[in-house]
Amino acid sequence: MVTPVNPKVEHPTYYNSTRMECIEMLDRICEGYSGVAAFDIGQCKYLNRAGLKAEEGYSKYEKGLEDLKKFGFYLNDFYQRAN
């Protein structure tokens, strides 16, 4: 295992809000997929962090709504490519 250089970069708190860190969840969810499909599915990180990531100029609600819209975009892209 690589020693984290910067925990804010490699293990941000908004990706550690559940029992399983987001990167571990992505490994499980994306297993068996490759390319764009794996990328699209991997964007569930936005769902995981919705309402938790702060960004200057946004309230947590606004940032959370933006994250949910991003997740919806990638989910729709995956669905369109699958059909």
C-alpha cells in the first residue's frame, strides 16, 4: 500500500462519510466493466459525496444538487450507451 502524500487529496473526508470509503465502493461497482462504461459507473462518487463537499461560492445544498445532477448525467450516459 502506498503511504498517502496528502490525505485531503487521496482520502478526502467527503468520500469517507460511510462505512466504506468511496474508492473501495468504486472498485466493487466497476468490476467487470471497462472503458467508458466503467468511467460512467464510477461517477457514483457524486452520489456518495452529495451535500458533503464544500466549495467557495456554493452552499452545501447547491453543491449537493450539482453533484446529483452530475451523477444523473453519467447514469443517463451509461444507460444510453448500453441500449
